[in-house]
Amino acid sequence: MNREAADALELWLPARTQFAPRGSVLAAWARADRLEAGDGSYLSRLTRHFPQAGSPLPVGALTRELLARDAGDALWLAADPAWARPDINGVRLMACGHLQLDAAEAQALAEPLREAFDEAGMQLLVSSAEHWHVRLPDGVTLPHFATPEQAMGEDLTPHLPAGPEGRRWRVLFNDLQVMLHQNPLNRDRQSRRLPPVNTLWLWGSGHLPPPLHGRPRGVVGDDLVLRALADRAGIPSLGRSLEHARAAGAGWLLDLQEVAAAELESTWWPALSPLLTKTAVVLDFADGERRLHRPWHRWRVWRR
């Protein structure tokens, strides 16, 4: 990345295919200069901006520290409540987090599961309604755990821990599914047209890294992992809002990837457009396309 791009305001956006062909976002994209493409992975983006955190990111330890301040030197896993739906080709992961759980529901769902973790020498902890964690014993050997991003919308089986070292985790995964399926709270949720919490997605193993040096000067966004990394790096972290977006400047990271493209065009882009006239902005799309928009690029009206 060139120095100007490194110092620019970085704007994370949905994939280009979600935007109207003649809309304002793709007009800015067409006028900007091409940068080296990324792989489109959200976690790869985070690793690029916080390289000292390690790869794969120790998401469990980072988010536990943000939410509970007790990660210490323990080994952690994220254990996010999830919804999986059977179909003719297997069982697909439909959602991980964002299940409209409240604190009481989370505790009621987690309580019957704790014995299974206790028997394995592990501890299941509800850090927040949507984010749970597992504290692991020292010296345990862990298999590879797929991220929710890798498994979303796909059959779960190929994404479960593989090989002999993954067997105990596959057994645990099945046991958790059975217990959650039997929990009457899920029938109540479905009667209220809410998705059931019928599995836990285990991922993001590791220890809490030392304090980080983050490339951004500050971040704006609601993603918990982004907030946890910013917290560990000691840089400002603001929730996603129009007010905070307008206040972002050179060197900041503004995460709008989860905003619907139509809403982004109609509501967010009018607030962001003045920023493009004042500072260099990296337009980073979820499909991996990246471009650098300089203030004078707005005069490239022949580019469409």
C-alpha cells in the first residue's frame, strides 16, 4: 500500500454488486484509482490493520477482554449462539449472533450446556446475550476452527474440526445441538417468529495478545471484533452513526459493510460525500475491490 493510501480515511462497503449501477457510490468508485485487491474476508481486513494481533485472530480472548476484562493469560474460544437449518443437502449455518437474544434467554439456553463443558474441563461463560465464551484448560491441543464467515450459508459438516484431534469437538458439537433442540425456549422463540438458537459456533481460539499498535487513528463501527482490536490498541472506537461518520477523518477506519446498499446510498452517502472533497478515501468493497479516491477525482466526470 502506498503512503497516501495508508494515511487515507478507509471506508469499508458492501460488495459492488449490491449497489445501483448509476448510483453515487459506484460513480465515486469509477473516478478513483485502483489499488491492489484484497481477498474480501472481513477478518483478513482486520488482520491487515492490526497485524500484531496474530493470524488467525484470537477472537475469543479479544472479545472476552472487551466484554468482561478478565481474559488474562487463559486460552479462550468464542462460542457464539447460532442458528442452523436442515435441508436436503445437510445442515446450513444461517446466522451466528444477531439472533435478538436478551440476557435472560441467553442464561436459560446456556445453563443446560454447562455440564457438557465442565465434564471436558472447560467453562462456558455468557459474556453478553449474543457473545459467549469458553475458557479452556492450560496445555490443551486445539484443532482448526472455521470462522462464521467461512461457514455462513453452507453445510456445516465440512467446516467442523477435522481429523482425530477434532473428534471430541465434533462429538461436543452434536451434543450441544441435541440439548439446544430440546430446550423449550426455542419453541417459544419460533412461536414469536424468531430463529431458534440450536447450535454454538466455536471459533477464534487463542490467548490475549499484548497491547497492540493499530494502523487506524480511530475506528467507527459496531462489529465486536473491530471494537475489541481498537480497545487493545488503545485507539478511539465509536459506534456506527451518521454523526460519528461525519467526524471521521484521515487515518480513520469507517466500517459500513453491514449497512444495506440502498440505505447507504440514500442516507449515508450524502453525509460522507463532503469527506471525499477534503481527504483521500480508500473505498474497500466486500468483494475485494479497493480504490483510492483523492479530492480532485470528483472532477473526473468522464469516468463512469
